[in-house]
Amino acid sequence: MIKRNQLVLLALVLFSCLSIHAQQITPTKDQIIALTPEWKGERMADGRPKTSDKFMERLKKVSLEEAWGYLRNKGYHNQFEGDWMLLRPDQVLVGRAVTAQYMPLRPEWDKIIKAAGEKEGRIGGTNSWPIDVLKPGDVYIADSYGKIVDGTLIGDNLGNSIYAKSKNGVIFYGSVRDVEGLEAIDGFTAWMKGYDPSYIQQMMLASINNPIRIGRATVLPGDAVLAKKGGIVFIPPHLLEDLVLNAEFVALRDAFGHQRLREGKFTPGQIDRQWTDDIKKDFIGWLDTQKDKLPMTRAELDAYMKDRTW
């Protein structure tokens, strides 16, 4: 019995040592790939889905309601968070998510995290580590559990570094400081829960590029981000292209319907229900008059309409 207890104790000690030794700040590339199995396209060096720059740019014109409605229809009900303080209310932010999880300071765990970071060659304060992994087009997204006082993740120094690396902004479920300095960074923008002049205290970085919670939304590394003054939608990468095409098609359909209603060619009852073959035929002909106004290529549009049930 004693020998058995000793073996159990030894196993627990070995497990503890292995866990400390294996502490990771960031999941491996293979772990991130396993986390995002629906994505079948190109990936970033760290394993995150590399969504198309073309569709990321076109995403800017999609409304929050269109994106939200599309995702709800696909079974994704927890991808929106509202009620933000915005650095630049009229600026739209899109990009690929780099996630960071912060927690209230726990000294022994913080010590392990810092030791692992030192072993991985990370330098500076832990709140600068997520910035070091940013690539052009990334959005730094942090869950700092809504902490405002003593929870300021960045000021203007780190803000400048973020913009230099990503040419993009940040989304913090927490706070920032040095707002005037951040506003002076041309092109930089931020969605945050608050501002405070204090500096970060009694907080620790727990991980980079793991799943995080942002309010009522779940965010994975590589998610496509659409942030506007009404809130933020976090889009699973494998749905981005179809979401954008769906929004663009609906916009064309609405433009056609509005024009035909103004002309009196069709009634609201005809436009607001399942279209007849005559209306569909008229719509196809109308598209030929919009060649220079289409948000997508005609090949993309034709391929999309082939599979659409209208």
C-alpha cells in the first residue's frame, strides 16, 4: 500500500513538472489548425486561417445586421458584442483576430508564464507580447475581464507599435490610457470598454491565440472581425466569403427592387415575396446594366446565383 502511494505521489510530481515544462504562451501551429478545422484554405505561419484580403476589404461595406443575421442562420448565435467606447466612431475596423487572455494576478502562475516567455525569447512586459506576434491586417483582441482602473493594456507607446506591425487597431474588453496620444496615431483605432489614466497593475497575461470570451461572443484566433460604431461581429473564417457574397447579392436585389418600385413596374406585394420567373428574368437583365457598379465580379455573381434559392 505504501509502495502504491509512493508511485501515485511520484506520478503527480512528474505530471506537475511536465506541465510546468510544457507551459505554452501560444498554442502550436498544429493546435491552432486543430482548433479551426472548418477552414480549408491557406494559413498564416502560426496556423491561423489566412482569409482573403479581397474579401476582408469588401467586408467593410457589410452592415452589422447583415453579418449578424447571416451567422444566426448558420447556427452561430454568439458572435456579437455591443456597447463600446470608440476611439474613432466613424472608422470601420476589419482584420484577422489575434487573441489574448488576461486574468487577475496570481503570483505563482505569473512566475511560470514569465519563465516560459523568457525561454521562448520574449522580451518586455507581458502586455507587449501579443503585439510582437502581429502581422499586417491583424486585429489585437484582448479579454481583460472588463477591468478599467489599473487595467489599461496600452498607452500611446504600445499603440504606435501595434499600428507599425498591423496597420490596424485593437479591441479590448477592458481599458486603455493616453487617449490623446492614441488619437494622434494616424489610422489607428480602438474599441474598448473604458479609459483610465492609471497604468496596468495586478493583472497577468494568461495566453495568446487561444479562444477567448468578448462579452457575449466567443472569439477564436483567425476570426474575421467586423467592427463598426454599432458593435462588433466576429466571423468564423470559413464563412467569410459566403457571408460577403450574400450581403452583396442582397444589396443588389434591394437596389433592383427599390428601382422597380419607384418606376411602378412591380408592386410591393410582388417584390416582398418569392419572386416569379418574370421578376427573376428582369433582375438578370437589370444586372447587365450595372456592370460598373457590381460589388463583385460577374463570374462570382453568376456562380453565387447558380446555388441560391432566391
